[in-house]
Amino acid sequence: MDFEKIVSYIVEKSNLTREEVYRRIKEYQKEFRGFLNPEGAAYVLASELGIELPKPSTSEVILSINKLIPGMRRIRVAGRVVRIYPVTSFTRRDGSVGFRREIKIADETGYAYIVVWAPKEALETIDFEEGDVIKVIGGRVRVNSRNEKVIHIDPSSGRIVPYEGDTSKFPHVEIPKLKVSEISSEIPEADVTGTVVFVSNVKSFERPDGREGSMLYAILEDNTQQVRVVFWRRAVEYAGNLKIGDRILIRSARIRRSVDGNFEVHAGSRSSVKIISYGGREKLEFRKLSEIRGNMQYVNVRAVLIRKFEVIPYTRRDGSSSEMLELLLGDDSAVVRGYAWGEAARRIKEMDVPTLLEIRGAKARVEGENIAIHIGRNVSLTELPLDKDYKIVTVSEENLYPRKWLGELSEGFYEVRGTVVYVSDSLSITRFCRRCGAHTSYEYGRHVCPKCGEVEDVEFLPSFFMVIDDGTGSIKVSFFRDRAEKIVGKTVEQMLTEIDQLGFQPFRYPLDALREKLLGKEVIVRGKIRFKGDMQAFTMRGEELRYASPIAEAKMLISEIEAELLPEIKRRLEENG
């Protein structure tokens, strides 16, 4: 049926004049901003008037998703159903409760969301499924906060019907399905599976609009990798009944990076949770230290405190002062590095060595080729009786500090050998307030803390650095506290006395004798390697310094050659009979 016949048919079946029909057709074309030709606009008018006409071709009436523009009304669009989201409730201004449901559709040009506003019973009994192709008649187009196209319909403004044309042109869009171990990038929507190893309590908070909100978080694990999952809004109801050991599927979650750089899974109003298999345990089992692999958010271990290193003060992001203690933990399977922070550091530094510890909720981090356990604020720390027959794996210092060339460094604990090419002119003595841990200044013979005012109880931290070179690269090595005192050969109190008696620059002890002693010498240094972004170079926090022994180095070289070559020599001899 051509355009003029359609107009005549509308005039015949309605009370409108031909001029009124032409005028309303032009209004539709203007409203659709040129995306409807006169014939398509005439079909829309006939539909609004309840007049049945032969259906136009899809290209003439049904808009593609990329042609949808915010503000459009009474549209017609078709797409394949990608995802049907749960029914959600909301509170109207008059206090009554309403319901809505979102549907994601896609065609060959993109995707859009349909928001259906209707009674709960109608929303829960929709007659199509994911994968079906549907057509939306009516509704209005908007965009959401993420600039995604959204079509709003309700029983009075539109409807959804099956699409009766060729459905082969509508693509089958799959939402990514990931295991925890497969998460490697930010994704706006994904289905995630994993096993629950921790569930927090529900926490309440106040939203910016003054309403109360709620959230909880859980830790999921898969193939020794873990990820933190944050549940918001309605998703909290799903997560509240989760148990340790449950294997779950989270549909339509958002994957993003957290402030610490790790990936997080966020489940909100569009998300749902399905329990694939039940675990039902109340607590997570303890792991052997050797079973810890990669970065893990929540780890329970029983291990022995076998060594404590120095306590290092640091400043938190909020400006407050705290301290960190490095340590070694061991069980019958492995020995690993540990870091205790804040209150945990203060507790552990008072413990005897050895002490058996039960640690719940620690984090594991990869440091170069090794794993480190972090014991922070929310970690449960319990001292247990240590049985005299408790076995700890024996680990040599060489395994704790593997030898590396400076040109092959990565972050972690290593031993390096090189020639000392620079030693700082003087040793610096930094002052800290023992009461709050803040840096103090020295004014007119008095120590002044920015928080506590004038103080007498001050902690002194001596430090200096050197640079060593092994031909493949160079590195700055810094020594602090008792390490610095041991290398200089004097305590900080002795250095302060000499500074005062000999009139040296305050809190700067000259290192002329040490420079003469070390410059040009071959040394071996053990310590912690870190990459400094501002310097674009690796640096080391030195823990031990000794002169290189030619005999010991020769024996080490022979052992390395034997370990690499002897198996090959034996294999060839066996092959040759």
C-alpha cells in the first residue's frame, strides 16, 4: 500500500480530515528527527489510532539501536534479549511501593536497556526468555548515568511483543563468564564464579541523598586466586545467606580496580546470585604456607614466628603515624616473609621467638619470586602453645636471599655482589616523637613535635646510603637503625656526642673514615629490593653487608656450574654407552 492509499485509508477509518492526517504525519517525522519517511510515519499514526494496516518493511518502521536519540517517544525498536535482570522495588514520593524490571537487548548496531514499570506480578511473568528477539512498541528514550540508551515503557505508553521478521540478523551477544582466576581487566558486565572463603557482616551507611544504604563484602577463590566482591542494594539480600565453601555464580557483576590496584567485583541491583554447590562451613580451613599462591585477599595460617626484623615507622594516608614490623613465619612446608602493621606490629614485637601464631584473615602478596603475608588491622592474631615436637622446614639464607645480577633485578628479597662506587658524605639522624610517631624538628635546643609540641622522649633513626655496581647495573642501597650503626661501628648516642663535641652539622655524622674503607671494595649485600617510580630505578633497603670472599665466591661459581652442566654431561655419557 503506497503513501496516498494509507492516508485515504486513515481518513476513511477515522474522524480526521486529509489535511489533519498530513499535519500529524509531519509532526511524527519532526519528532523522529528524519528517521521516519512519510509512509513509516503514516503507519505509526494508524497504530496510534488503532487502525490495522499492512505491516511496512522493517527498515522503514523499526529503528536500529544506534539511531535512538534521547527524547524520542512512541518508538519501534527490535533486538535480541541479552539479559533479563531481577525485579526491583522503589518508593514513590507518596510513600507507596512500585516495581520495575530491566531488560538488555542488542541488534547489529549496539545495545540498549528497556525499563518496564508495572505491577510486580506482571514483571515476574514475562513471556520471553534470554536469546529471544522482541519488538518494543512505544516508550520514551533516555540515557542513564553511564550514557547508555534506556527505553522506558509502562502499560499505558508501550508494550513488548515477539518479533515476527527475520531474526538471523540479530547477533547472539554473550556476557563474559569468568572464573576468579580469569579476571584480568575492568569489565562493565560479567558473570563470575568462585568459592566463598569469607563473608563480612552487613554494614549500613548514609547515601548522599540522606537515605540509608547497606553493603557487605565477600572473598571468592578459584585456582588459588582470590577476589573481593562488594554487594550493594538488593544484592545484599542474596549474599546474606552465603556460607564458607559455597560455590556461587554472580550474574551481571561489574569488575573494576580498587584503590589498592587490585580487581574487585561489584554486585548491584542488576545482579543476582546463584549457589551452584553448598559448602556450609562456618570457618575457612588453615593453609600450609607452601599452598599459598599469588595475591590472595583472605588467608588463614598457623605458623611459627621465627625471626623479627626492625620496626619501621610510617605515615598513613590520613596523616597519622604508625609502624610496620618485618618478620619470618615458618611451618613444616615453607618459610615466608611477613609484615605486621599498626597494632599487630606492636603486639608481635613484644612476643618471644619462637611463638606459634594462629592468623586469620591475612593477605598474601607476591614479592618478586616470593610470597609475603600481610597482617593488618582486621586480622585475628592468636598466640598458641608451641609443642616442642613442632617441625619447621629448614631454609638456608641462600634460599631466603637468592643471588641476582643488578641488571636482572625484580622486586623482592635478594643478595647482590658489586663494587662500592659511592658512599654518602654523612649519616643522617632523623628524629621521631615516641608518643605519636611524628617527625620532630629541632629548634633552639628543643625537640618540637607538630602534634605534641615540645617533647623530650625522642627516637633517633640513623641512616646512610651507598651505590654499588656489578657491571650489569648499579643500585642505591640504604641502611637504617642498627644496620647503619653496625656498619659505621658506633651507636647513635656515640655519634650524637661526637657531633656535639666536635661541632659537626646537627644530626649529620661525617663518614670520611667509612668512605675510605668501602670505596672500591667488592661487597655482598642482602636486603629488600623495591622499584621507585619517581626515580625509575630499583633501590635496596640493606639488611646485611659483608666483604666478598674470593674463595667463597669461587666455590659458589663451581657449584652453579656443576648444577647446570653435570646433569647434561651424565646424560651424554649414558647415551654414548
